[in-house]
Amino acid sequence: MHAVTAAPPPPAPAVLRGAHVVARLTGKLTPWSPAERAEGDETIRAVLRDAPPSAVRHAPSLALGVLTMPVPARAPHVRTYHRAAHRPQRAVVSGRVVLRYLVTEDEVRRAKASTRVALTDEQRTFGDLLELPSVPAGWRLLEAPPGANCVLKILSWLQHAVRRYPKTTFVAYGDDDTFWALGRVEATVSMLRRLGAESLPIYAGAMQYHAWWDFEKQEPHDWMWTFPAASKAFSHQHGQFLKSMRALGANRSNAYVEAREHVERLSHPYAMAHGLGVLLSRSLCLEVLNHEDIHSFFQLYLRSSSSLSRSQLGNSKCRLGTDSTFGFWVSFLPQVLAVDLINFHGAWPWPLPNRCHGQDARYELRGVHAFHLFGNEATDAHWWLYLLNMTDDEDPPLQPRTRLNCLEGYSNKTRSLVESWVANGVALPRKSSGWMKYALKGQGHGMGRYLNWVFCDISCPNPCSIHGWAELGRQ
């Protein structure tokens, strides 16, 4: 197993258009009948059966890893739905995007014998399952620490991708209940290449911001929708932060002092891209895989997790959340371009109303990169079919229709970088960076590390109203 203003086109005739799906998007959830569910499953099987084989390219534009389990957590058919919604997309058929479903050696070893047989059959049929080491090769960990399995799977995928595809500029990951509009993703990748992605660490996804990492509980503390708000929260909670440091050691031994110095250096507000769909440049992957502070993080984690009770550890496999932990690791890097992408959630829209389209955001699929089908929605074939056919998928890849809105760190280096992007037509003219000056004022609370960061977002296309979608559903 090793191995934009135009309206979107109507759905293809082979796919269920149904007003039911439009009704779901408008919040009027109508349960599917058993007959409708059976019809959706049959359509999924037909789409998957008729999908042409993927071409093999030495240097795909994107390597996409899908985080899954030997038996998907939500339902056994989710991986089938996911394949049917992605293998027909031209980016995959052409080989420009390589798609892999990720499991680890430990997950396979602990699975039932019948599950292992099913995985072997699945790999023989599709050839897209990838069994990864449970711990990245060369890491100073004999085994995955309790609760770290999920985030270590991401690191193993990044390590595999940069070695297996040495000329590929971008690597991505997401959950097996996330739909990717790969035509839109390719357009954004094309735009980001124009920024100098070969050498610039790029971290892109649906962003939120945490105030700090709690080293006592080993989890993020508070989250906000803006970076300045996270900075302000951290400064107000500094006493609680100091208390969490004291909890790392029972006395003032040398070991405690060393741990305190590590915690002090590694604590600060930070950005986190949600696992709805995370896009990383090759440069960022290499820096994360080789950064000494991530090894320091694991030493602190091992020290504190050994004192946590079973109830405190919670999910022993994924105690360290993949999104929040990986975002924290990215914050260790001295320079990053953090890009807020237009992603959506099945229950409520990304971006939120105060960030882009307003209340009609959830109906605007034209600019979406990834759509997270949360919970029962991921087990419903109709959602996957609808998204597949309501998403632009032109060939050759879409040309970028938008430019970046950027706010740079308070340094001459980042200022000149953004000015060059504006001159090349990749970014919009710079706005006031007053909020960044506020966040970096005095460089206190660990904010000095962001002097050479740039925070950008993809400009939004014109919103599409609920009425437009209702008309489309009646066609």
C-alpha cells in the first residue's frame, strides 16, 4: 500500500440537482427518503465508475493528502463519496493534482483483520491509499506520544510529499469530509506562485487566532477572529499564563527553570488555519519539519501529558488537535505569508458574515476553495454530488480572478515585499497597517516574532443571493 461575478453553471444532467439540496443550503433541512438515498448512492457509484484514470506527472502542481482512518469515523462510505467527488475533477484526471488517502502503520496494525483485507482490496482497485509511518522518519520519538497521532500523521504526510514530489511547490491536507474545488485551488496556487512561493513559507486556509498555547492543559487558550483581539486577550491573561508555567514543575529545580524558559519563549498569540483545507508551500513544509522548537514542544508535551489523568487526555489518539497544534508550530517560523482563504462549513459559512459576503456568504460557492461537510452531511451522497457540479472546473486551470488584500508586519522587509506584489498586480494597493502596529506595539507578549510576517486574504467575488440559488434550483 505504500505507494467572478458570473453565475455558476447549472448541474450536469447525470447529477441530482434537486431543490432539496438548495433547500438545505437555505436552512430548510428536508430529510431524504430511503429511495432518494439509494438513488444518490447509485449515482455516486456511476460517477466513480465512469471517472477516467488519473495521468501520472513527475511534478504535479499540488499534492493533496486526505486524513482518514482504515474505517472512516463518520461512516464507512465517506471515502467512496470523497473519491467520487474528486477523481472526476480535471485537475486530478490531468495529474496536476495528486490525491492520496492517508492512514498510518499503527492504524492499520490495530485494525481488524477484515478491515485490513478491505484496505488491500481498496488499494488494488484505486491505488490511492498511502500508509505512512506513525512518527516521521528521523524524529527523536520512539513512538507517537499519547494524543499526538493525528498531528504526527500530518508531519509524516509533509515529509513524504516533499521527498516523493521534489518539484511540487504546494502540499495540502484536509479531512475526509471536506470537498475541494480544485479548479479554484489551482487558480490560487497559480497566484501564490507569482508571489515567489518557491522560497516563501506560505500558510493558507480559513484562519482564526488563538490567544496562547496552554502548556498546563496542552491545548489552545481562547480564539478570536482577528489577530489584534488575540494579542489583547493574551496580554490580559498573562497572570493565568504564568500560573500555567508554574504548573509545569513542582519545585524550582533546574529542569523547571529550563521548562519555564521554553514556555516563555514559545508562548504568544498565533494564527491557525482550519482543517477544512490547508494549503502549504514546500518551503514552509521543510521549515516545519526541521524546526528545533517543534522538538522542544514535544519534550514539554511529554513532560506535562505524563501527569494528565485519563479524562484530561480525552481522545487518546487526537488529544493534540491537528489544526491548532500545527498552527502553533507554524508560528515558530521567522517569516510566513499567512493567507485567509474562502472556505465554507456545512453548518455555517466561512468566512463569517463580518469578514466577507454578509449573510449571503453561504450561498456563494463561486469563490470557495474547500467545503467542510460536517457530521451527517458527509454521509449524504447528495451533498457531494451537488458540490461537484456547482463548482467551476475549467481546463486549463482558472486564471486568478482576484488579488490579495495584505497587511505586512512592521518592517521594511515586508513593506517592500508587499509593494512588489502590488506592482506586479498580484495584490491590491496596501491599506493602513494601523492594526498591525497596534498588535506589535512595543513588541511585547511575543509579538516581535511577527515583524516579518505578512497577513493576506483572498478578495471576495460579488455575492450571489439566495434568490439566485433558488432560481438555479428550479432550472
